[in-house]
Amino acid sequence: MSQPEVALRDATWAEARQVWSWNNAPDVRRASLDSEPIALEDHERWYRAKLGDAAYHIWIARADGDDVGVVRVEENRQGVGVVSIALDASARGRGLGRRALAGACRAYFQRRPGGALEAWIHDANEASLRCFERCGFARARTDLRGGRIFVMYRLQEEPTG
Ligand SMILES: CC(C)(COP(=O)(O)OP(=O)(O)OC[C@H]1O[C@@H](n2cnc3c(N)ncnc32)[C@H](O)[C@@H]1OP(=O)(O)O)[C@@H](O)C(=O)NCCC(=O)NCCS
């Protein structure tokens, strides 16, 4: 079966509701460190602020003519980009998550050469663990959060030249 291309573009206000609906899906909340549902007005306040924040990178992934999900990188105080990804349920399991994540890593390292990325993944989230491993992330440590085990994955861009 042919594998669709995944294109990334910078998120805009036009996708505010769509990003909320992807991130607020119950299974996406369960996969997150903070598993509480997100109120739309809280999301809109957060999203408006983050669109104008240079430490945030939010991309919309598109495949076969449809927007299929969102990848976000938030730079923490140490300058490490913390990644999260959420695909529409209908788009999962077809290699799109892996391509979207790989594209976001490339785009991030173009903006931050020699930078580092991290992700916290629930240890039962097989698709996500595999997706990050396939993109070159390595298991760095684990942590217990709210009675659940999360694995921290890390990817450091190798210096070139
Ligand atoms: C995690 C997520 C982004 C992965 O994207 P995806 O498109 O479903 O995954 P892919 O099809 O690209 O598959 C990536 C790898 O995981 C494997 N995989 C996919 N679904 C799987 C599943 N349900 N169980 C086990 N492995 C699975 C694939 O076989 C593939 O490995 P391979 O390349 O070695 O064959 C997507 O499932 C998602 O949005 N889930 C909900 C939100 C979430 O959990 N986000 C992660 C928290 S940061």
C-alpha cells in the first residue's frame, strides 16, 4: 500500500477549534501527563498566547488533502523542546504519526540547530513509544506521575560539518 506524504505548516488561529478537538479527545487526554479535559475557553486563551510565543512551535499535519493532526514543541527553561503529538483517530495507524513527527523534528532542528527534543510518553502507549523510537528518540528515564509511569524520550541533533 502506498504511504501518503505528510506536509506540515505553521498553525494559525484558523485551526484553534480543530487543535482543541484533537487535543481534547478522551484518549489523547489519557495519554497526556495532565489528563484533565480542556475547556474550550481555556484552550483559546492558551492557543492565542502560544501562537505569538517564540518558544512555541505548533504545526498542522496534512495528508491526502485533509488536516490530520497537530505537533507541538514547547521550549522549557533549559531550552529543550518538549514535543507532543495528536492525530485524529481516523488518521492513526497508517504511518502518518511517524512522518508528522519526523517532519516536526526536522523543522525544529532547522530553527534550533544542535537543539534537543524530549517527550513524555505513557508506558502503555505502544503506538507513541514506537513512533518516537522510529524517529530516533532514545529512552532517557522514567517517572511516576499521578500513579502512572511515563517514559522520557530524548533526541539530540548531531552537530554537522
Ligand atoms: C501516537 C500517535 C501520534 C502515533 O501515530 P500513528 O499514525 O497512529 O502511528 P504510525 O502509524 O506512524 O505508527 C508508528 C509506529 O507505531 C506502531 N503502532 C501504530 N499503532 C500501534 C498500536 N496501536 N500498537 C502498537 N504499535 C502501534 C506502528 O507499527 C509503527 O511502528 P513501525 O514503523 O515499526 O511499524 C497517534 O496514535 C496518536 O495521535 N495517538 C493519540 C495521542 C497520543 O498518544 N500522543 C502521544 C503523546 S505525546
